[in-house]
Amino acid sequence: MVKFAILATPLSPNSDETAKLQKLGVSSVMALSLLAPSSFEDRRLSPELTHNSTCVIDATVEHIIRTPKTLKITFFVHNLDAILEGVIFQPKPYMIHQFPKGTRGFFSGKAVLEQGRWQIMQPVKITAIGTIVPIYKTPLRVDVMRRLVQMLVTVESLCNEGLPHSIAQELYNIHFPIQPKPLNEKQLHALKFAELYDYMSQLRHKRRFHPTQYRAQNNGAKWIETLPFHLTQDQQNAIADIASDLASASAARRMIVGDVGSGKTMVIFASVVLMQPYRSLLMAPTTILANQLYEEAQKYLPHLKTVLVTSATKKGSLEPYDFIIGTHALLHRPLPQCALVMVDEQHRFGTAQRHALTKLTDNDTPPHFLQFSATPIPRTLAMIESAHIDVSLIVQTPFVKNIATKIIHKNDFSVLLEHIHAQIAQNHQVLIVYPLVEQSESINYQSIEEARGYWESKFENVYVTHGKDKEKEQVLLDFRQSGSILLATTVVEVGISLPRLSTVVIVGAERLGLSTLHQLRGRVSRTGLQGYCYLYTNTTGKNERLESFGSCKNGFEIAALDLKFRKSGDLLEGRVQSGNKFRWVDMGEDEEIVREIKKYLDDRHSIPCHGIQKH
């Protein structure tokens, strides 16, 4: 194997490698190994010359001619047994001292064949030959980075951090190659494996198992038989996961992710039944959603004493109740002992708010904790998250929504108006989502305030709301009861059930992520109506993102599409953000590597990671 080039004095034993790693933003040898060289310099003596390629020669300087614009050096090249001319353009004064006449040394430059004569352009003197020198693009100086890698990145050190020997060897070969070649498939796989292994190990270390005295005894089968409909297989699988969790000696920490209209509410109620005779608590992000859940609970859990807690609820003892449903108001009042704490639309709350609930309850031991989300995530992400928290996916929906999705432009407006008139005539409702509340010079779309005059002059029962509207929940309730058209921002993305809503028009659709578009589209056709989703855009030409969205109905597939177009983000803080935070991993394409690492981690650790429900 070719030796790694040492181009400077090695670091002394007293040097602070930790400070250098911090400057690089890494904390382990494994993370250091992921900073692969951007290129290599081949400093082995060239057996022949290739036009426009770097060559390395062992040569004696025979003549030097200096002109105002060039420095010309005549070399006798021992390894090629030939005379070559070296040319340096715009030479600096110090350069002439690198080529004393009659001296022999090693030189590197680009070989060029011009009119049958070989020349070496911009030759420089080098001290290390017979090596392949990696070039790194990092905050450290290149020579310091090389020494750090040589000192720390070994097969043994990588194996000591938990990597399989085969992966460690491939990572080592990336930094100390035999030939200066681009990354091959094995090396790229090793980089992805190491990056995900490092990341999922961190997630696993964040996980905590807490013993609890609350052990569920029910299986919920009798209650499920009383329902006037059949649960989907995914709902049943999620309930089985939760039943296993609630019967465990360790407090449950599970996230249940379901598509819009997948029936998460029934899974919430099943969890309450499973936990009986212990008390359960559920926090929802809005008063409207809390009200809807309360009404549903009275319908499907008539045998339980259920209470609704909002900011308008008088403060009194909650001790008599089996099931407490509330908003943020729950965080500001004393709560009785609860064996099960649940959060619906968990991404609408901060981490501190979610976990504050489990500490506010008057418990001797930790309660079981379930989070529900209507924002589908790719299966790849679900498997990664499962290193930190158990995950169940509800992919199926109780009935297939019939929603036609169409991209429209300014010249389609008259057809859109006809459609809206026809829907209102059938006592259906229309939602128009605008990107702005007020006018903006930087965005080429009307705002709500600019557009409302038109709609209010052409139609009756037009309602308007947005995120900053303090009365938005009341506006939504009034609209549900008697409205025809609702002008809003994405405030309606999550939460309210509008049974008569048949059409959504999303203005400036290309500005929103596909998952947000899917949430907005999910507001229509909640009760089996023929639904319509119009994506209004001022952009011209083919829009691959919107066309892909239009042909895709499943939220989990759309989440994967969103990853494809927007790239993944930092999951360690519990949120996927636009902009790729992984150096090597492609969240949309690397499911098999995630599966491989998950199995490897499970085999290495005695504490099992239950992972996601298989379908």
C-alpha cells in the first residue's frame, strides 16, 4: 500500500487534537472519517507524460531564462531520460530561488504537448514523492488536516467506535488510497453506513427507559366490537403496538404517524380504553380540535366520564374524570394523576410543552406517553426515528378520497369561477388559501387583504381569517356553520373538520412544500364528497413538483417526494427541515442502508429497539 504523505512535522503528543476536531465540527474518529478528501495529488514519479495531466519528475536544472513575463527552466528528467522545458507565467521574485542551476530535485506541474514539444507548465518543487496526497476542504489548514487524519483514522480506531471491520477498512482506504480514483460504490456505501450509524447511535443514546407502575390489563377487543365500522389493518396494528407498550414495565414513548383521514382518533380512543381503569389525558393544539375530539369521545366512549379543558373552562377538580381532553390550558392548572398522556398534532407543540405535561400530572412514576401526528413521514425517516422513540405508521385510510387535483393559471380563472358557483349552488363550501395576509412587493401574488374585496363583492357568506387573527377559531366555527367561501392562510392546514368543504384553491402553490399541500388538500372530501384541489401558479412551463403531487394521493409517498425535491434535514431535534443536513445520506433513496444499520444496532445492543410497525 502506498504510504500517506507526511508533508509537515507530526503533531507533538501535547497538541490538542480535541480543539481541532471541534473546529471541524466533529466529535469522534468516525465523524472525522466522513470528511473525505475532495481530490488527490499523485506524487509518484510519472512513467510517461500525458497531455494536460499533472506529472511528477526527478530532474536536474540545466538552464534558467528570465523574461518580464515568464521564467523558463530547462530540465534534464532522469526518470524519463529526456529534456523538458518548464514555463512559469508571471513569476514572483522568490520563484527563481527554487530552481538553482545544476541542482537536482523533485518537481510537479502540468504536462502540455505543443507543436511536438513537451513542456511542464507552472512547475513547483516538492519534498515528498512516491505518495498519493489527499486534498481536504475544511476549516483546518490542509497539512494540519492530513496530520490529524493520519494520527486518528485507523481501522482499529473505527472498529473501536462500533463499525464493522469491512466498513472501517473502506473508510480507511478512502483517506489512504492505492490509486487516486473517485469514490466507488463500496466506499460510498461505507460513508453512508458510518454517517447513519453515528447519527442513529446518538439517537439511541438519547433514549431513556423509565420504570412505571401503570400496567394496562385490557385488550380493547370488546370496545372495538361496539364500533359501527371496521378498523383498518393499520389501525389495528397501531393499537396492538400500543397495547404491548402499555402492558410493559417501562413507560411507553411512541409516536403514531397517520395520513390525513387515516383514523388516528379511533387509535387515541382505543388507547384510553386499554388504559382503564387508569385516567388518560389528551392535549390538542386548538380549541376547535379539542372540541371535535371531545364530541367524538362522548359518542364513542359513552361509558367514560370525559371533560373538556380550554382557557374558558372554570378551574375545578378534574379528579372525577376518566378522560381529560384539553388545549394549552392544561399546562396552566393542576392536573390529577394520569397513567397515559397523549399529544395530538404533536408537531404543533414545542418539545418543552409536550414534556411539561408528563411532569405536571400528580404521578408517583412516569406516565405512558403517546404522540400523534398527521404529517406523514417517509418510511426511511420512521426507521431512523425508531432508534429514539417507537414509531407506528397508519398508512391506510378507512375510505379512499376522490379528490381531483389540477394545476391552473391566470387564463383558467373564468373556469374556476364557474366551478365555485356550481359548488356553492350544491351547498358545498370552498377554501381559498393565500400566501400572504398583506401586500408584498417581493411576492408576485395577491394577499388576502387585496383579494377579499373581489370575493365579497361577487359572493355572499365570505369569511376571512389568518394566523394572526385572534378570532380565527370562532371564524372557522362560523364558516363551518354558514359560510360559502373561506379566505385564509395555511392556518387551516391542520385541525378543523369541514364536512361540506369540496374545493380548495391554493394560490402560489409552487411556494409550499408538498407535505403542506397534502395537508391542505386533505381538508376537502372528509365525508366522501367529490373533492377538488386547484394549484394556482403564476409560473409558466412544466412544474415537475406540482405535477408529481397531482398524481400522488398517499401522504407517505408525498413525504418521500418532498424529500426528493427539498432534501432531508436535521432529525435529532425532532424536525425535518429543508436543506440537506446529511453529508452523504439521501433520505429518499437509502432505506436499505437504514434497515441494515437498524439490524446491526439491534444485534449489538441488549436493549431492543422496537422500531416501526411492519406491513
